[in-house]
Amino acid sequence: MGYELYENGPAEKRLFIVPDAGHAKALSFDPEGYQREIAEFLSAYVSTRPQEAEEAGNNSRKHAVQVQGAGS
């Protein structure tokens, strides 16, 4: 199901699969990888400067990250 949701999502996105991790278990199986993926996504799509966010039209709602275990 996770792959279907990812394929059909219209926003900028990344899919992070943790082998052998069940549904919603990616963080507990691979905390370093999970945190790295979240940090990289946020740094790519969410501005830490208010002016940049305003100039970009505050598009943060158009971006999504889906992180899941391989068993989802």
C-alpha cells in the first residue's frame, strides 16, 4: 500500500524503505537513516528563513515525505 500512496502522491516526495521494518517501525529499526532522510528532505524543501519562505509562496504544504518499513 505504501508504494501505491507514494506513486499517486502529487507533491515533491521521497520514499525511504527500511528492510525488515514493519509498518511505522522505520525509526526504531534505522534511527540514523530515518533522521538523515527527514533532515535532508526538510533542508531541501523547507526554508529556515522567513523571507525565503514568503518569496517561495510558502510552498511547504506541497511537499511530503513518506517514511515506512518495508513490511508496509
